[in-house]
Amino acid sequence: MASDYTPQRVVCLQPSATVILAALGRLDRVVACTRYCADVCPEVRNGGRSIVADSWTAQGQQILAARPDLVIAAVPYQEKALVEILKAGVRFLGLAPKTLADIYADIATIAGAVGAGERGETVIANMQREIETLGAQVKGKKRPRVFCEEWGKPLIASQKWVAELVEVAGGEFVGEPGGQSSAESVLANAPEIVVAAWCGAGDRVPLQKIVRDRGWQEMPAVRAGRVYCIRDELLNTPAPTLVHGLRALASAIHPDAFPQPEGLRCIAEARV
């Protein structure tokens, strides 16, 4: 029987890597991951895995203590943390996806690294099929203007892959994906729907407060009561779980056609 020379002990410094390995059936190789990984991949709570700092705050000694033969990290990186990762002297795979195409490529890359190439192709095909199927359901529908944000202070629009998912879900993404905005410029774009998915905030974005503090009371989205929070990991984890984020977006954009899924919350009142 041929020896398996693929990595057997993997440290994941970003939830997306953990989710991808789970989808590939290789979660058993994850020996350490971040505390955020369990939010999107609850299975890692079992198995005695150690918890390490993420790509932003990585510590070389923590990584080495897990005795890995592969470390997978992803943006955002902090220069100091990147130095710590490299100092550990372990084989390192660094990811920096921006688009859905990048995410498919990352899945294929990780699949190849752990000897799961065929499974990787299946995971990608399933993800693409779900996205295409939902997109077909909104053809011909009105396309409302949608502003999505991944952070509140400073105000930062969601990433390019989220903009792509908004378009698939039947909306028109307003603003520059991943770019910093002002409350005034967002108001000037008159979005009909606002979606807040703040990194690390789960589903706890204070919708009424941000509307009040930003002076958005007369925004079309606010007057219609169409300000939403989508749970962070559904949109900000570049992995197969994005299909759940897509369903949440579709429900926010076309509630008449899609049931409200778990992880989507609407503002309590139209007038704040």
C-alpha cells in the first residue's frame, strides 16, 4: 500500500480553512484551530483540539506546540502575526480570496494539499449548483438596491464575494466592495435594503442604534423596515457555508419568495 505523504496534522488559523477541511472529510487532521472556528464548524469542539490565535494575532510557540506539518492561514493578516507564522518553520499555505472564483480555487488548493482532489471537485460543484439554482429563482424579479457592511466603525462595505452573492440573490450591490464609506455617502446611495454582517459580532449588530447614530431615519431601507443583520460567519467565511449566507440574503431581498432562515434578523421597527 502506498504511503500517504499528505499533511496529517493541520493547524487552521482561520475558520474558512476549518470549514473547507470539514467539507472535504478531513477534519480529523485538524489538531488546532481558532476559537472562532467552532462558531461555523461546531464539530471541532470535540476531539481534544488545541485553541490557537488566528491569522491576525498568531503566535509561533502556540503553532509549534501543536506539532503540525501544515499551517493554513487567510486574510486578514497582521505583519507581526505573519512573521510569527513563518518563524514557526512549518509548511505554510496562505490564502487571500476576494471573489467566489478565488474561493473555489482555495477549496481546490486545500483539497490537493490533503489528498482529497476528487472530493474537492464535488464540494465546488455542489456549491456552484446551489448558487446557480437560487439565482435562477429570482430571474425577472425587481432588483432592489442593497448596501452590505462588514464593519461599523469605520464603516466598511462587505467583500467582493458578498457583492456577487447579492447579485445572485436578486439585488443590486451599492458602494465599493471592501471599501471604507461614510454614513453620508451610503445615505446618498438611497439603498432599499441594508444588511449588516460585522466580523466577529455574530448576530449581535445593534440595528436600531446604527440607524439612529448615523442619521439614516429617512433612508428608503429604514422607512420600509428593511434593515437586517445576517450572522457574521454566514457571509464573512469564504467557504462552502456561503450558500447559507446566500439564502439569508435572498430572504432579505425577496421575502415573498424565500422563507426566513436561521441567522437572519430584521430591525424591530421601521421608524427609529
